[in-house]
Amino acid sequence: MGDLYSNIKRQCEQRGITPARLCAETGIPKSTTTELKMGRLKTLSYDKMKRIADYFGISVEELAGDGAAAEDTELGEILELLRNRPEMRTLFSVTKSATREDVEKAVAIIEALRDRG
């Protein structure tokens, strides 16, 4: 059993529910918890982690139970920006095929514009 599954199972037990009920009530496929239990999955997408954490009333970090969630949290924040800010979506879209050097130049330009204001 992976750490994440153990944490989910413990949270379910504390509330007297099954992982299947958790999945049904959060809209997460039941196969997700099965994959975690079998060790075929080690972590979940930020969206799924957030839904489960919110269901239990805990943080994503607490649900993950280790340092791995910090990276997921940052990724989740970035995804949230892409969802809610069209200009960020455009910026990401433009840079998808850019080289590292292109991105570094663009960042320098944005920082210079920000500092000017």
C-alpha cells in the first residue's frame, strides 16, 4: 500500500466511510483508489487531490502526508491561473514550443516591464 492510499484509507476510517463511497461522493473513478491500493499509482492529479482533501476538510499537503504535495500545490496554482486568466493561457500557449532560451528572454522582458511600472 502506498502512503497516499494509506492516508486516504485512514481518513475514510475516521469518518466511517469506504473508499468506494468517497469516490462516489467526489466524482472520482473507483478505479483510482484501486490503482493506488495496488501500487500502480503513487500520486494523483492536483484536481483529484484537491477534491479528496476538500471532502475531508484537510489540506492537500496533509492528504499527501509528505513533501510531494508542495510540488503538486504549485502545479495546482499554475493550472488555476491558466484556467482563470486568459492572458496566462495565451502566454503558455505561445511558449509551448519555445526553446529554453526563448523563454528566458521572454521572462527577462516581462521582468523589465514589471520593474518599469
